[in-house]
Amino acid sequence: MPDPVIVDIPHKLGKEGARARLASGVGKIGSMIPGGGAVQERWDGDSLHFTVTAMGQTVASRLDLHDDRVHAEVDLPPFLALFAGKIREKLLKEAPKLLE
């Protein structure tokens, strides 16, 4: 299994504010994928575990909430691991929008 893509996303919302934004936004990820995707999510304390399935690929992710940042780990299947650098760049650019 390839190494996960790891990013930290700073915020000034506190844990509860970040939780509210993520809870209302993570379900929208499927609609951002061309052709659509299915999103499954569950909370475990201050961690949001979710998977996105699209185009025959499943990506598992975990978001750990902190007072000042969200720590994200994205496990890519081998095919998508080829694009890990580009996916990391996209996460750094787009993920903060989920916290706005």
C-alpha cells in the first residue's frame, strides 16, 4: 500500500466550528467529481472517517480535528498513488474551502 497523502489545513474555527463546516461539506465531495461519486462518512470522536468511490476507485480518508488545524490523511489506491503529488497540491488548494 502506498504512503498516504498527508496535509494539515489551518483554521481559526475551533474544533466545534470545524466539525460543523466539515459535517455540512464532506457530502458535497461526490458532486465535485466528474460523473459523480458516492461518499460514506462516520465520526469517531474528533475524527471524521470517510470514503469516496468514483470511476471504479475507492479513496479512504481520515480528518482529525484540532483547535487550529485539521490533519488529513488520504489513502490512495495504487492506481491513484501515481498522482499523489498533484492530489496533495489540490487538497492544499481546495480543502480550506470546506472550512470557509
